[in-house]
Amino acid sequence: MATIPASHLDIGPPLVTAVKSGDGEIRHRKIRTIALLLGMALFASVLVFAQGAPKVTGVDPGSGKVNESITVSGANLAKDSVVAVFLSDEKSDYKAAIVNQAADKIVMKVPQVKPGSYNVSIQVGSGILIEPIRFTVQQ
């Protein structure tokens, strides 16, 4: 069996290098700690905002005629969050008259639209959120 002297082995650069502790290393640790804390704070604020965002979870009944009252259920639907409710198709948003509004539900009248299937949409601020909840307008 042949033996190769260690001086002839090419095993590449060392995997771990010694770092001298000093002001530079301490500064890098502080920067990493601050970045980590800022990242955690940003993540937490996104979670808090998402929990407070208005959301539609259902509509009852699932179909009806123009001018009938229907109930849109969900979370954070109060007047200070949701400005208006719409039935939306691929081209337009049709504003509904709100009869009653609370944090967990909105009672609305079906707007004057053609028979068909529509998404229930809500206006939050100046934006309209088209929800994946469907309502069918009958003849």
C-alpha cells in the first residue's frame, strides 16, 4: 500500500477560518441582531394586519332575485372597514344597497343586474376586493 505525504494532498481551502474578535465582529453581530429583530417585527405586523382585514366567508341564500335581501357573512365587515358591497362579473361591479351592517354580516339588496353568477365584492377604502364567494341572480 502506498502512502501519500500530507504535503501533497490538495483538500481545498479550510472550511472554518479563525476570526479575530474585535470591533468589526461586534459591529456585524449588532447589525445581524437588528436585522433579525426588524424582520420579526415586520412579520408580526403583517400577521396583525391580516387578522384585522375584512373578509367575506359566505352568502345566504346562495341565489335570489333582484331587490331581494341577502346576508353576506364574514369578519371585520363593520361600517368603519367596509364602505360598500358589490356583485361583480368579469366586466363590471354592481353596487348593492346596504340594509344593515355589523362586524360579522351585511344585509344587502340584490342590485339591478342580469341573471347569472356573480362574485360578492367589498370596498375597503378606495379598493374593491373581489371575494371567491359566488351568488346567482335568478330571473
